[in-house]
Amino acid sequence: MDDMTGLELSPRKIEYIKYLFEKGDNVRTTEISAHMGVDPSTITKAINELASSGYVNHVPYRGFSLTEKGEEYAHFLLRRHRILSLMLNHYGLTAEESCAEVARFEAYVSKKAINTICDSMGHPTFGVCGRIEHDSCNLKHSHHETHEE
């Protein structure tokens, strides 16, 4: 996904991608709805938009899962969150404060900015909320390492 800017999706859709990544395959609308506290019809609309953009697969009567493009994006989202959290932690916020603050604005930080920050930090491999991956080609199915907010 070399053409990814990191700004393609709204904060709410980013939360859906992260949740699907964390849960794995075949997540039902009702499960997402209960977790997000959002009406199922709202979930269906947003997930259908993510599916038409190529991020999500929908298997009728089984649920939703991420496509390869969706998984790549999820890995970027985790990396962005962890780089930004580490940066705020470096400047004095606790790990918990860092994660909470980053969750408020991370959707608005571009991939280019993240790469620049990561480079200036010397490409750290571990942040305040988990391992930081740098080569998306080597990332496959590390669902258990996601950060829960």
C-alpha cells in the first residue's frame, strides 16, 4: 500500500478496522455494535463502505473480516499509535496517558509524519503499548499483540 497516506479513513472507521484486526475472522455486526455502542444499522453502513473500499470482506451469515489491504492498514494503525504514544511518553506523559491522548488525534497524523518521527527516534522496536513493526512485508497475523484502550 505504497500510496497510503494514513489519512484515508475517519476516526470511527479506524476503530472498526482496529476492532476487526483484534478479533480476527468473522466478526458479526451485533458484536461490533455492542463493543462500539453504536446502532447495528450504523455499523452495517460503515462496514459496507469499508468493504467497497477493499478493507473488509463480508461473508453473508458469517460476519466480517479484514482483507489483505485491511490487515496492512491495521498494521500501520498500530505502528502509528505506538510511535505517537512513545513520543508523548518520552515527553513526560505516563504510558496510560500517552495512549489515551494519542487515541484522541492519531487519525489525523499522516504516514509521512509517522515515518519522519520514527526515523528521528531511531526506529524503536518497542513502545509503551507493544512492539513496533517497521517492515509491513514481514507482518502476518499478530492479533494477540494489539493494544486495548
